[in-house]
Amino acid sequence: MSWKRSEPGGETNVRAMICGTTALESLENELEDFIVTTMELPWSLARGRIGAAPKAILYADSMERDDLELQIEKAPPASMVLALGGGRAVDLGKYLAWRRGLRLVTVPSVLSVDAFVTPAAGIRQQGQVVYVGEATPDPLVIDYELLRTAPSWMNVSGVGDLLSIHTATHDWELARDAGKSEYPFSESAVGRARLILNGVREKRDAIRLNSDAGLQAIVDGYLQVNEICLPAGHYRVEEGSEHYLFYELEERLRRPFMHGPIVGLGIAVLSALQENDPEGVVGLMRQLGLPFEPGHLGIDRPTLTASLLALRDYVRRREDLWYTVIDERPLSEDRIHRVLEGLDFDVPRID
């Protein structure tokens, strides 16, 4: 048997977890009366391994709320949802489980985003991303062989929401010092979050290679973030100015980005603005093989410059965004030129 079942405990938003190279096969006696939410490729890779047939297959073609409601209305009765695939397939599964009150089994096919451990489903409403509902995987299934069918850089991209601790905790400290923190500042939470970041540094070679230990390190990092953030009621240690650049660019360019790489670009740029060891964190991202360069994302220098010039006004327009370095330090064209120094705009774009 090449899998192990455990109960993470604490406030991880995971009731049980099955990990291993044959974790998918462990579901044979677990799945019954279930609906699958998925995408064509991951389903084609996994369906022969789960040993059970679903009552229906819902593909995550659109995440618009009206489209999701139509899918749910047409789906047959069931007692369980198997959410198998990337972030969209998992979010569709969480939304269905929440709307119908069904048990959720989650099987990520790539670790590029942390949707498989977060409670809310990320959907779109009139084109805007909104987070709704609450669902908990029981179990979360981490099948290393399934994950390794994805390009290795896609799994490495999962560290984006762990490396963001570097800039987000610094932003929270700035907010505390300015008397602008939206929540009671917690030295303990910041310290615990930075230990997660240290864990990524220590496991960087295993993560880059997508070894069992490296893949598990990403998953464990997400669970540890939840243990800090869910009891606190916010993700201040993990989200800050690096995410806000991502939000501005997505609105500006009206196209989605893969989460980890665009957050990585934000970390590179905003750590420089913070004067917060940008060389160290950029070096770590390069050692990990995270494709965070502007060229990887199809972003040219004039576009990134325009985004940074507009970033403070964008943040002030968004009343839901926290106080960060963006509020403290104006970005002139000269400063932006210095901040962008050393980033690669010519590297080939990732698909």
C-alpha cells in the first residue's frame, strides 16, 4: 500500500488526508453516489484509477455564477462530490458541495493554487472574482503520481502563496508602525508564518524536483497557513502588496494569470519597494524554478510601469484592500526603473 491516511487536526480546513503514490486507488471503497467536477485532461488521467463510476460529470468550463447555478440545477441527486483537477475544478466542487450540503472529496491534479485547502469557492459574478460559501475536504487526496503528470513548474507555482509571506508580513509590520493595521497585530502569527517561509527555503531542491517530499512540503505549507489564518479570521500574513499588483494587472489587461507566477512577480517588485531583501527572495524563486519574470507572463516593461504608476490609486479605490507599502511610498518613474532592474522581460512566455 503506497498511501497513508491521516487527520491533520487543528484549524486546517481538512478533516482527513490521504497521501501517497497510489492515493487515488484508496478511494475505491470510499466513493458512492457521487458527482465529479473536473476538466477533461485530469479526468482522463484519473478515471481509470478510482474504481468507481460517477452519477454525473460536471466540467468547469465557466465559473460565472449564473452558469454554475444552471449546472447544479441540471445535476442529479447525490451524496458526495469528487472535485478532481486544478483550481477551477476544485472551486466548482466546493460550490456544489456548499450549495447542496454534500460531502466533499478533493483531489488536486496540480498544486499551482491553494484552492484545495481554502473554505470558500472562488467564482465570478459579472466578471469579478468573489469568494462564497464554505466547504471542507473529507478527505483531501494528494496523489504524487497524478501531480507529476503536470509540468513541474506548475506544481512549483504553488509556492507563490507561501513566498508571499515575505512581503505580506513586512506590509503588516508597516501597517502596525503607522497605526493603520486593520486587525490586532500578532508577533506570534508573523513568527509562525516566517517559519513556513524558512521551510520552503530548506526544501527548495525537493520542491523544484517535484519529489514526494517536495510536493508534500507545499501541501503542508498551505495547511500551516490555514492554522494561522483561519482562527484569526484573516490572511494578513500571506496577502499584501504583492497580490495587489496582480489584481491591478488583471484588471488592466483583462486576462487571467496563473496565480503562483503573477504573485511571484509581485513579490519581486514589491520586496524591492519595501527594501526587504529583494535579492534573497528573487534568488530563492529562481532556485525553485518559479516562472515569475515579466517575460514569463507576457508583460512588457511599459505595461508593468503603467500598472505600478497607477497602483496607489487602484488600491485607494478598493476599500477592501489592506494598508501596505503601496500606501507609504509613492512610485515615481525613476523609482520604478530601479525596482524593475534585473527582471527579465525577454524570457519566453509560459503557456
